[in-house]
Amino acid sequence: MTSSLEAASAEFYTALNAMLGGDVEPMLALWSHADDVTYMSPFGELLTGWEPIRASWQAQADAHLGGEVRAEEVRLVEGDGLGFAVGFERGEVQVEGRPTTVDIRATSLYRREDDGWRMVGHHTDPLG
């Protein structure tokens, strides 16, 4: 796992784009597998605990949405063992075979665990 918060944030977007192509493994590897993790997806769901979050990312990967999402205007704040990234996720994916613009406000929460920074929360909020 990565040693800097900036690298962990970049790794999330690499994993997100891999997931859009159907490869969920990088996404699953960067998350903490603890019971206190949370995910508020752009679909309006609030998930708590590793298993529901794992299943959500797997379902998204299985949909093979394709496209690409990039981070913009990311601001990082790092504390003693906790950190967060806020910014925008922008790009384009395929939804039901149609190109769909991604314009999302996002917050990612990270915790330093034994092997480096792990994601413990992700909250997305469509802007459009």
C-alpha cells in the first residue's frame, strides 16, 4: 500500500478506472476491510461495512461501464493517522449503452493502517 496520502488518492483514481473496465481487484485492494468503512455512491446508497462495499464495487465492475473518470481540484488534508481528499470527479462512462457525463463532488477518507493508507470512506454527490 502507498506511504503518502497523495499517492493513495492517485491510486484510487487508477483503481476506479480499472473498475470501469471490469477489473475490480485494484479497488478492493486499496480499501480497509474493517467494519467501520462507509461508501455513499452516486446511486444514492449509504453502505457500511466491508462486505456491502465490496459487493457494490463488484457489481459496478461487472457492469463494464467503460469510459474514464479523472480527479480535478483535489485538496488533501493529512492528520495523525487520518486524512481526506476533496475535489471533483469528471469524465464520461457508458450507462445503458449511452455516453454519460460524470460531474461529481467527492470526498475520500483514509486511515493509516499497518501497510499504509487505506480508504475508509468515499462519498460522492452528482452536481448535475
